[in-house]
Amino acid sequence: MIEDFSPIPKSYSEIQKATVESGFTMASDLAIGSLLRTLAVSKPGGRFLELGTGTGLSTSWILEGMDHNSRLTTIDNDVACLSIAQKYLGNDPRLNLQCIDGEDWINANLAKRFDLIFADTWHGKYLMLDHILEMLKPSGFYIVDDMNPQPNWPEGHAEKAEKFIEKLDSSRFLTLTKMNWSTGIIVATRKY
Ligand SMILES: C[S@@+](CC[C@H](N)C(=O)[O-])C[C@H]1O[C@@H](n2cnc3c(N)ncnc32)[C@H](O)[C@@H]1O
């Protein structure tokens, strides 16, 4: 079995250390990071969106794949998490890090369009999915992880996940690949 995600972004290792020290328990794994970096490379000059920055782990991978002209907006409502992302990634001029509630951000940015969206919080995944899919450009990637049952899922979450997948499946304009890999990943591409 191949499982080698090197080279790991330098900032990732620093953020990972700070993340463990902070006690943050919702951190993404290396596999999704590696996939995000690979997909990011395919969108030169791209506009990227991450919903759910956490401490900036997945952010560091997306930034690694982006070229000089690309831009990444990432949002989270947790100041403590964001302070870690800010410390290690805040100097990158391509990054727009915002502390804001997901619903407020989406409502204020409905006209924006993105080449890649990593939906890693409630909004854009279990909430306001239609709004976020409207913000995906044709040929753009929409990515989610944590789709396989996780030990920390609260009661009722499995049903929510099932409905979410059904909704993605029923979209006329998405092509989906569901991967039983990492925490369970779905990559969707917008056809038109
Ligand atoms: C799965 S974690 C993100 C993990 C991160 N992408 C990583 O690479 O480790 C989900 C994040 O969503 C954030 N969150 C929860 N509710 C939110 C809301 N209403 N608006 C914005 N962010 C929210 C949490 O603070 C948490 O950092």
C-alpha cells in the first residue's frame, strides 16, 4: 500500500505542533491535504475558498499548490484556532483569513465565484449547500472529507451525511467521485 504524502509543507509541521498543543481535535489528515495541494496546482491563477480554517492545516496544503497569482479565502468563527493559522500563514499575501460565521460570510459573498471550494464546516456542506454550489465555477472542484462514520459523530449525524450525499448525487451539474480513503472524501466537479 502506498501512503507517502511527502513533501509535507514546512508550515504544516509547525501548525501541526501548535495544533496538538492547543487541544484542537477536528484537525484534517495528511491525505486530504495532499489531495487539496494536487488539485490546487491544476488551477493556476485560481480563486480558492475554504470554509472551516481550523488552525490552518488544510490551508497550508492549498497554499502550497497555488501559484503566485492565485488567491485563497478561508473562514472560521473560532478566534483561538485562527490565531494559529494567522501566526504561521498570515504573512502570505495570497491568503485572506477571516474570522466570521459561515452563514454571514456566505450571505455577504453570494456573487463571488471559485475554482476550488473545500467545505470543512457546517456551512457549505450540511447548511447552505445550494448557495455554495452556485459559487462554484464550471470545471471547479468541490471537496469534502469526513464522509465515513467518525468516532466523534454525534447521534443523528450519519443520517445527515446520507442526506447530504443524496443531495450531491441528485445535482444535474456535478460529477462525483466518492473515495473510501482518508476519512471518506468526495470530489465533485461542476459540469456547467
Ligand atoms: C473540521 S474543522 C476544520 C479543520 C481544518 N480545515 C483543518 O485542516 O484542520 C471545522 C471548523 O469549523 C469551524 N466552525 C464551526 N462552526 C462554524 C461557523 N458557524 N462558522 C464558521 N466556522 C465554524 C470550527 O471552529 C472548526 O475550526
